[in-house]
Amino acid sequence: MPGEPKRRHSKARKRTRRAAINLAVSLVTCKNCGKPTRSHVVCQECGFYGGKAITKPEVKVTKA
């Protein structure tokens, strides 16, 4: 039958494929501003990562 697999996939191959299907996002609190952010990513609110300022936060300009 053409739809049958020719060989069995190994456990490692199956697990590496399923490792990419990670829907749960781990959130941690930013040490600078306290907002929840993703781990190992620069904070979107204050621009800090690892206690250091990486990017300047963008200032929203409102018309007066």
C-alpha cells in the first residue's frame, strides 16, 4: 500500500518533531519594571535584559 510507512521513526526523531509544537509560553517578571515578559527576551515595556538597558523604550507622542 502506498500510504504505509517504509520504516519506523525513532524515538529521538519523534521527540524532536514534537518539541517544536510547544504552545505554552513561560512568563517571568521583569526585574526592572515588574511586568510579565518572556524568559530570555528583552522586556518590551522598559527595554532591559539581565539588569542592563538594551533598548530605549519608545515614547508615544500625543498631540496637544
